[in-house]
Amino acid sequence: MSGCLIPDCIGEEASLQGKTMKPLDRWIKHVNQGLVIFAGSLIVTMAFLASYGSIRRYVFNAPEPVSYELSKMFLLLSFVLAVAAVEMQDRFLRCDLLLERFPENVRNFVSDILSPILGITFFGVITWIGFSDTLRAFIIDQHSQSAWPIPLFPIKLMIPVGYGFLCFVLLMRLARGLRRLKISSGEQPGSVD
């Protein structure tokens, strides 16, 4: 893996990728790696903010709203930006107890075709609604309702960006699943490109 956070496609996956999918997979891998690093830096920043807020509150008896507000926003951002990398590593929670009871071709259909379709539908709706809410926050100049008002447009913008990228990763997984399905049904791998 040579020091990267997102593993390379290996074995069967690499042989199933077409000429178009390899550059896209490399691009997705690099974007995901950047988002994971950014999300990790937000988590480290949250730790420093929590320490700062606790020291000010309990040592100096001078509470401040900044650390709590920023920590909440950074928590949301770190999750939304890293969720596509979790999908790319195939580490989402799923009901393996039920799925293991089916034959392998049914398991592959559920995990490589049905799950991406359902995920694209669900996260696509969240992306669409998040985008309209982001536009609304920009138009009305929405700020947080706290002692230290923060503009919410940049925070809300990351929700459709992160989930939109997740939809793109799911679309690539669906394309690989459909390609694998065509190859297993007897067609030549080169006929799909």
C-alpha cells in the first residue's frame, strides 16, 4: 500500500476494471485520501478545541462558546467527508448474518448491485435536499444561533459535497458489479468497454 490510507484494488477487482474505470478509480482514491486526511485533521482540531474549552471553563472559570460550536461543526464535517472512503474500503455495516445464508451469486448481487442502487437513492435524496438547503442558507445569510454566530453556508455546503461524492463512489461500485455480472454470464470482458 506504500503509505496510503485507501487500499489499492487487488486481485479480481483489478482484472475486472476497464480502461475507463482505472483512471477514475485512481482519481477517486486520491480524492478520498485527501478527504480522509482533512477529516482526520478536523478530529485533531476538535481535541484541541475541547481541551481549550475545558481549561477555560474549569481552570479559569471563564466559559466560552467557540470551542463547542466549532467542535459540533467539525464533527459533522469529519463524518460527511470520510464516509465515501469507508464505502470504498467496503467497511460499512451490513447484516452478514443473514447474507451468509445465501449463495455467493445472490450475495454478490445484493452487495454489488442492490446495495449501491439503494445507497445512491438514499444519499442522492440527502444530497439534493442538502443542496437546496445550502442555497437557502446562502441566500438568507443564515448564521448559527449562539453567542458566537457562525455562517452556516460553508458548513451546509459540505453535506451535499460529501454525500454527492459518496454517490459517485457507489455508482462506480455499481458499474463494477454490473461488469462482474456480465463477465460471469459469459460475455467477453472487452465487449463492455
